[in-house]
Amino acid sequence: MTPKSPRFPPGRNRIVEVLAFPSVQLLDVTGPVQVFSSANDFMAEAGEVKPYTIRIVAQGGGSVEATAGVALAVDPLSPVDAELDTLVIAGGGGVDVSASDATLVDWVRQRARHARRTASVCTGAFLLAASGALHGRRAVTHWGFCAELARRFPAVQVETDPIFVHDGPVWTSAGVTSGIDLALALVEEDLGRSIALAVARYLVVFLKRPGGQAQFSEFLSLQTSEDRFGELHDWISSHLAGDLSLPVLARQAGMSERSFSRHYAESTGLTPARAVEKLRVEGARNLLSETRLPVKRISQRCGFGSEETMRRSFQRLLDTTPQDYRARFAS
């Protein structure tokens, strides 16, 4: 199972530290730890030196209580200049408190400078961003927090759909289980595809998960009571199969086409055509997951006109197909 050209020098063991804190998301910690540990097992079975020394660290050491009331045994924070290959910042409910702790943020900042690479899982991106490590870089976090990350840290180029983002020596991942995806990518970078694939098979997960995280999200932020076009969005959602051209929408909103296009883009950040596409996809998502209607009938009901048009919209917005979406999310 060993790759022909391992990235690690022979006999080299590298230190991986996973930063935890009170109310850390349990799987943000244990997911990556299990991936690195399983890689160690496969390399050992092949007669190779285990490539990773894995530590879970937190302020003060001892233990921290993670989600689900599980206590994690942790080592104290390492000296900032101690040897380190990979630093992983977990996320969870306690991340805001941790990101406002100047001592911990400074430790992350300095520790990241001594690491070959630094990664965050889920909302761990907020702590990583607070340290300055994401300044000017592309990043992702859980779909439910992407907008907040972009608002708090405008110098971070937040992407909303990827399962993980690799920008130079910094890696960030989406929500919770995506920490496993990220860790598999790190193992593949270090040890090659064969070992990473063996770990993925053992853990019964995809080595490369199909689609992005948008397929798991609530998706729409258009229909809110605060939105000045909320009534229009409600009307669109009940007329998906009808004529939703710009003149029709402008007339429904009581504006000229030019004025409507300008005000709508200012309010939502979308063109009317793109918003209609998103609302149609949302309607199709609901029908795919909650009914047994044929895909062709759903495409007609939601105003796509054809299965192919709907497939292209799903591919563009969710990075998956209607058939695959139904297979994963049908109730």
C-alpha cells in the first residue's frame, strides 16, 4: 500500500497538533485525529515508520469538555517555537470566546509561523482569521457561518461552496465532517493517493466527496421578513412555472425595469435572473427530497422547461445533479 514516491523523507516523523478549547466540536477534533492515526496504522503495517505524532492541545492542558459532554484529554499549549509540521484549529460553540482571548490568538499566530502548514476545521476559521493567518487568503467555513466570517474579516476571501480550500500553506474546511475530507487531503499530499485512499476506505468515506457544501445548506437567504423584496420572493415561489421575465417581475414590484434591476441588485447582491434561478432550484430541491415526482415533472413544475436546464442549474449552484441530490436527501 505504500506509494512509490512518498512525500516524507524515509524515517521522518512529523508533529501534528490539534487545538481544542471548551465547547469545541467533538468531531472537528476526532475526525482529523482518526485520519492521521489510521495513516500511521497503514504505514506501520507496510513496515514503514509511523509518519505522524498527534497531539491534542489546549490552554492549561488536562482536559476540555467538547460537545455532547465528552471530555477530551489534552496536552498544554506547546512553546510557540517548538518543532511543528501541521497545526489544526478545530471549531465549535466555544470558538468566539477563544477568538477573543488575546493570549490564545497570539499563540495561534506565532505557532502558525513555525508550522509547515496550518488548517482550520469548520468555525475554527474564525480563530485562524483572528490570528491574521487568513488575511488576503481564500477560505471557507461552515455554510451557515460564511457570511459572518466575511463580515467580520473583510480581508478574507470567503468562498461558500468548497468542502475545503487550499491557499498556500493554509487550509480551511467547511462544516464538521469536512475536517475528515481536509485531513485526507493532507495525508494524500504527504504520503500519496494510495495511503489516503486506504484510509478513506477503512473509514467508509469518500476520498474526494462529490459536490460542494451548498447541497447540504439551507441555501436561500432571499426570503426574509427584513427583505424589501420579501413579498416578491413569495410571489415568485408560488409562480415558478410561469413567466418570470424582467418585465413581469418589475411590474409585480411596481417599478420600471431599470429601477427594479438597480434596486434589486443593491438589496440582494443578485440579478433578478440569478435570483429566479436560485428560487427555482430551491423549489426543485424540496420536491426532490419530499416527493416521488419524476425529475422531468419537477423540472416543468419549477419552470426549468427541461431536465437538462435543471441539471445545469443544479450543477452550477450545488455542484451536483438532481438525481444525485435526490439519492442523498430523499426522505
